[in-house]
Amino acid sequence: MIKTRLTQLFDLTHPILSAPMALASGGALAAAVSKAGGLGFIGGAYGDTDWTIQAFEDAGGARVGCGFITWKLAENPDLLTRVLERAPAALFLSFGDPARFAVEIAAAGVPLICQVQTLRDAQHAANVGADVIIAQGAEAGGHGEKRATMTLVPEVADWLATHAPDVLLLAAGGIADGRGLAASLMLGADGVLVGSRLWASAESLAHPEMVKAAIAATGDDTIRSTVMDVARGLNWPERNTARVLKNAFTDRWHGDLDGLLGVAEVEAARWSAAWEAGDVAVANTFVGEVAGLIHGCEPAAEIIESMVTEAEALLRGAVSRLEE
């Protein structure tokens, strides 16, 4: 068993959190992760009230958290109040300034987790009261920025150790197996956030055709782009691009955003229809560089157990290599 400050804070068996992935992390996945000894999160993401409340129902009373895209939550702040009334295990904010919501979250007695992509944002999150900071590298699927996990995590760890030692740190981006978990602990993290690998799990709401596409892909087949946000009419901050699988849509529009904007209404309808149908040639599959490490769609509990078993073996092996 791997014990860290994260397992102590949330009374977990394993130092693993599942990412609150939009439209994929429903109540069933969040509950499965929590029942497996980690802590699962509902992907409240774009702030759909009915979807989010239903996800809590689908969790069946399991102890789970909930996460939001911060800039989008600002458009529907009442949803935060409704979620806090359900006493989530933690509230997860990413992509935007958490300061606006930190006071209400603290007043509810719910731990605040902030995902960041730069040292500057990690410092701000600590200063506004984050209990846990997740340093997300550009390897991650979905939205992020430019920093790599391998360097961002230890840089944030060093700053926290000096300025905010009580704030926990998790690593995210490129973590799909026990090697990623063990490496993250060595980089100074208290645990990991797992996205893409649990996105490709039996309990995920991801379209089966998109999961198949990810299993068949490698990390080389991914790209960071904004074309899918233009197609969906989502006003993401310029600093945040998204990692997806390359397809005919990105081949056509990635280098021609002005052209895409000129036909956005037509392409938006085509992309949306393809998303519903699981047409991976048009709609983009949101998955990280760990696509090359995903070889199946097992239950979340099996994925977590395999990850922890491998990490424990690696950590023991590392100790055995040391000479007296």
C-alpha cells in the first residue's frame, strides 16, 4: 500500500484521483474509482445543471467529488451552491481564476482542488486557499497549456515546500500506469490525477468508437489545437488549447482558423452530428499522449489495481538497487 498525504487527507487506499472529464466522467465512473480506493470526480465541466445533478444520482451515494471549468462555472454560479449542498468530497476547479469561488467552497467545509498549468497559477491557487494543487502537463488529453509534467511538477513542489508546505500536490498529464504513478511520487507529488486512462474504462461515458480510436492510436497521433472549440462555439481562453487525436477535421482546419470561422455554422453542425454518432473522422477524440499506453477498456477498478501494483513493485525495486 502506498501512503501519502493525499491518502491521509481523503482517507484513501490509493493516491489516485480521476479527472472530472466533461461528458465522460459521470456518476458511475466517479463511484467506481472511489470504490476502488481512489477518489472519483464527476465532470460538471461546462455547467449543465441537470446533467451534473443526475450524475450525483448515478453515483448511488458513493463518496465522490465534482469538478468544473472555472470560466464556464462563472456563467452559472448557482450550480456551485447546488453541488456544495450535496457535500462532495472535494470541489475541483480548472482553467480560470478560482478566487471568485474559493470563499463559498471554504465556507461549506469542502476541500478545494485547483488544477494549474504554470507555476504562476500554482502560486495564485495556494494564495487563495487551495488545499490541493494539480500540476498538469501538456501531455494531458483535453485542454491544457505548454509546460511538461516532468518539469512542472518538481518546480511547483519546490515552491510549495518553501511557501505553502501544507498544500498538497498532484501530478497530471501522461499518467496511465504504475510507471507514471511511481515517477510522479519521485517528482515530489503526493499522488496523481488520471484522465485519459480512466476515460477509456468500462464505466466511462465516452463514445465506444472514440475509445476504439484511442486504443488504436499512439501518442504521435495526437495534436494540440483549437479547431474543435471553434466548431463547438466554445469561447475558451486563447492560452488553452486541447489535445485530441488528429483526423480529417484537424488536417483541414488546424492551420486555417480564419477559414474555419468563415464556415463555422456549417462545420459546427457537421462536427456536432459526428460527435453524437462517434464519427472519429470528423469529431475529435479527446485523449492525451498516453493513447499509446492504452490497450483496452477495462473496469476502473482493474485499471487502478494494475497501476498501484506496478508502482509498488517499481518503488520497491528502486530501493533494492541502493547499495549500503
